Amino acid sequence: MENKINIWVGNFWYYNYSLLETLNHVERFTWFNGLEIVVKHWYQFSTEELEKLSKYKYNTLHLMWFNKNDVEWINYCIKIIPNFHHFTLHPDATDFNSLTKDIEKYISFENMDIRKKSHKQPEELINLFKQFPEAWFTFDINHAEENNIDYSDFDKVQFPNKIHFSVVNKNYYSDNPEIETPHALACLEKWFNFNLNKYKNIIITLEWVFIPGRNDLIQNEIDLANKLLNA
């Protein structure tokens, strides 16, 4: 069975890399087959960028927020991004009144981290999917961890179409505190015990893996992903 490994490239965005520079950097690696893109809303993709994105089988876009002004751009992204799968969307920053049925089927709502005011608890997500039954679920296991919610409690939400987890080596933050986020937990610790076996048939997105100038850390993340996927 082919593993649907998808890499979040937000690190490069935070370091002011252009999308083309990011794509040029990551194409040297071959152990994943999808990208989770991070761009500004209303970004217009170049022909060269689209050609490079066409090499991947599972392209997603981390949308973060959505309102009525984004509808036209959302439809543009759906149409133009090669092998486009879905938008990852933060439900706490969503204008639900503007979410049409045509867009809903391309949305994957993510359970939120400790900084957010809502949509952290399974019960909130259950109610959300009652309102939007065609939307998908991105289960961020690190967000569950930091909110002290047992992984199994999210089983009652709905089966996810994607798993999000941040597998940054915790030692990275002592060198680069400027991009520390509370949800990038030290998943390489021995206490981290999450079996991805039942999720092998869905997209697995690794956050905070590719760190500009720190390619030496990538092997740690590859080893952990392989360990979890083959447990």
C-alpha cells in the first residue's frame, strides 16, 4: 500500500522563501508524494510552480481562514493546482455562512491548538460536521496532546481524511526560538505512542519538518514517520 506522505512547507513561508524557491528546495527529496502549500490569500501561481506541483500526487493548501472575499480565489485554487486534494481549514477562523456546498467538499476542518478559542474539543467538531456533512476532518494529534485530550476521544468525530502531526526535534527550538509554536511538541520523546497503522490509507502530513538551513534534522523525522507507519 502506498503511503500518502504530505509535507507542510510553512517553514519556508515564514522565512520569506517564495513558493518557487521552496519547490526548488524540496524537490531534491523523494520520500514523500504530496505537499501542503502555504501561500498568501489571492496568490497567483506561475506556470513553473504549477509544473513542479504536478509532480506530486496529493497537493493540499493550508488555508487557515476563510471568508466571503476568498470564494473566488478558492475556486481558482481548486481549478488550477495540479492533483489538488483539499484545503486544510481552521474552523475557529471560518465564515460558515459563505461556505457553499461546492466548496464544502474540498474543506478539511482541523481540530484546534491550545491558543484558539474554539473547536478544540471533539464535541465541537461533532456539531460542526453535522452542519457540514460533506467536509472532511484533519486530525492533528499534537493539538489533541497539548489540550490533554485522549486520541481515542476523536474517534467519535468522524474518520479523518488526513492526520497532521508536528515531528520537530525539540532541540531545534533552542537554536531557532523565533518560530517556536506551542503545538510543535517533542514527538521524538519515548512517551509519544501513536500508532498510524489504521491511518495508512489516508494522507499523513508532517509539519515543521523542512527547516531552512537545517537539513541534518530531516532524517530524524523520516525515521519517526517510518516507525509510526510500520508499527
